[in-house]
Amino acid sequence: MSGPVAWFRSRPLRSRLALLTALAVALAVAAVSAACWFVTRAQLEAEMDSSLRDSRLDERSVGSLILNCAQSRDTVVPATGSAYTWQIVLADGKVCTYGSSPIPVQPGDLAVARGEAAYALHTTKADNGVEMRVHTYPQDPLRGGIGISIARPLAEIDNSMSTLGWVLLLVSGIGVVGAGAAGLWVARAGLKPVDRLTEAVEHVARTEDLTVRIPVEGEDEVARLSRSFNAMTAALATSRDLQAQLIADAGHELRTPLTSLRTNIELLVRSEQTGRALPAADRAALMASVKAQMTELAALIGDLQELARPEAVERGPLEVVPLHGILRSALDRARLRGPELTFRTDLAPWYVRAEPAALERALVNVLDNAVKFSPPRGVVEVSLMRGELTVRDHGPGIPAEELPHVFDRFWRSPSARSLPGSGLGLSIVARTVQQAGGTVALTPAEGGGTAAVISLPGAPTPPPDGSVVPDEGFDES
């Protein structure tokens, strides 16, 4: 079986569909033809039996037949012009045949002749080898002693059935060939959308052209597949555009610190090569600038790595963590970056389900923005109430027309271009908050400044022993 099965599986899909269609039709036609043949034969035999029953001889004909048999020296009296063979069966087993050839007497015929049975109906072969259908009935049911057998050759039925068999075979062959051709046509017509999809996939693989779209017709499975392919190519095109945009923006952002860093290093190298030492203050300023630019590059590379990591890549385990505790740690880091600022805090306990390291990084980015834009000796207000974290500075604020862009990658307000930063901090904040199931927004604050509002859904309070709560879902409380 492995040979034919392997051959079948190696055929194209349309060929397999055509073969399966032809096979199914062949089986159906064979079953119908066989049923038709057997039913027709049974019907013809029933009609022959009925004809034999109705062909009884009258008394005069029987007497004439007996007389002819008595006067003949042989037990066979030739009969011409009749399809029937008559035979006189005596109770002692002797017979006199009026026809072409004697018919062997069966026990049922003797039983009829002896008056033990009402009739006998059977099939047997005559002495000349012709298969006959025989009906025997008693000449005188009251007295018995003589049975009359009437027989017809089954060749009449066999010839008709042979003709019918050839007709059915011819019709079945035409039906199977027609079904195969129809199956091939249907397979080709039905697989045209699949062919278009295959050509589109091959075109994309060959040219990397993600603008290809397949026309969608109807609501069947092929239409769904076409829609899915179009959605996939659109998503891939968007992803590639975002990747290209990220690379372009990253190159643009890296160019400025690298150019400044290169200039400072060239000044230091030229000073060493020419032997003309730079003043101590200038050298210290150059070294400080180099250090700041290296720090900015390291931060930019870290932000790029964070944003370039696909969301589907497995991150750290989600845990039930105290948002208020992580916020206090982020505040400690923010105070180091703005020692002259005053932080007013009002933190109520709140537990969330998140990745601790990513959440702390997002909170530090929000606080860094507040530190960056706060005036000297300014105040940063931080409050946490029932899952809503608000960080408010008293800086210049953000114009209303710039608010829709604050979470875009590498976007920086024109007023902030001179300040350190890569323009990726708020993008990281938005991504981390969304992954934790929350929302983030920047709004102008009353009296000036900007308020960053982060809302995170709550999680069950962890047990006192500090064990991690399993991730089984929770209701915000």
C-alpha cells in the first residue's frame, strides 16, 4: 500500500481531487449498476416464473401429449415453434418429454406426481446442457399419478442480462470519465484563488514586496485565507516601516552625540600630538563633556534595546508587587538627579501585577522628566491613590499641539532639544504601562507645569510571608 499511497500523495492537489472524485463516482456507479443488474435479473426470473405458472395445458392437450408419447418409440417427442418444453412425469419416475431434450426429474417433481406437493419450481440443466427453469404441477390433484413439467431456457434471461451488463459497463465508464473530467475542472476552478494566493506568496518571497494584496471575493474559507494574508502582509509592511523608521531615528539621534564626542576626542588627541597642553579648566570641561556624551550614548543604546525587543519575547515573570514600594525606590533615584528640588509625596498602598524591573524603569523615566523640566529649587508633587499615580512638575508645561506626540519614539519638544535625553523615555513608559494593563497620559496642570497620570489595575494583596501570588487573574479593588 505504501507505493500507491506515496504516489497519490506526490500528485498535485487538483489531480488528487479529480482522482478522488472519479473514485467516489466509480464506487457509486458500481453500486448502482450492481443493484440494477440484480434487481433486473430477479424481476425477469419472477416474470418467467409467473409465465410458467400461467402456461398450464388443458385436458385435451395433456391427453394428446400422453397419446403421442405412448405411440412414440422414444421418450422424447420433438416440438417445433415453441419456447416451452413439456414433460410428463409419472409417479414411478418415468418421463415423456415434448421438446428438444429431456429434463432430469427432481425429487420435487416426483412429489408433485405422487400427489405429495402442490407444485415444484426449480432450476436445472437439461440433458443437452441448457439451463432450464422448471415448473411442475399435478395433472389431477385428487387422484395424482401424473405431473406436468413446463420449462423454459434461462438463456433468454442470460442474454438480456448480458446485454444489460455491457450497457451498464459502458454507461459506468462514461460516468467515471466524465466525473474525473468534471472533478478536474471543479478542482481547477475552486483552486484558482489558492493559485493566486500562492503566486502572491512567491512574489513576496522573491521580491520582498509587501504591498501585494489579493482581491477578496465572498465569505468562504478561501476568502478568509485571502483576508488573513492581506492582514499579514499589511502588518509586516507596518513592522518593516517602523523598523526602518527606528533605525533612521536612531541614526539621527546617535549622530549628534557621536559628532560632539568625536570633536572633543580630536581636540584632546591634537593637544597630545602637538605638545600644546590645553588649559586645565578647558581639559576638565572636555573630559566632563566626553563623560556626559558617553553616558548619553549608553542610555540611548539601552533605550533602543528596550524598544527593539518584540512584545512577544518572553519577559520577566509577572509578580504581585507593591507599586508604592517601587515608587519610593524610583523617588530615591530621582532625588539624586535633582538634589535641589523638593519632592512632596502622598503614597497610599497599592499592589499591581507587573514585571518589577520594567515598572521601576518606567517610573524613573516619568520622574526624570519632572526633574528635567522643573525650575531650580522647584517642587515635584507625587501622589498615589487607588492605583492612580500622578507626577506633577511646575515647569513650562507642554503646548496643547504637542501633547499628541509626547509618546512617539524620538520625539522631543522644540523647547527641550537642548536638554539631555533621547526622546525614548515616554515611549518606554507607555509600552510598560500598557503591558501591565494600565493607561498613561500627560495633561497640562492647573497653575502651570505638566501632570503625568498613570492608572494601573490592582492585584490581590500578597500573603504576609512574601510568597508570590499565582497569576490567576484578579479584580481591581
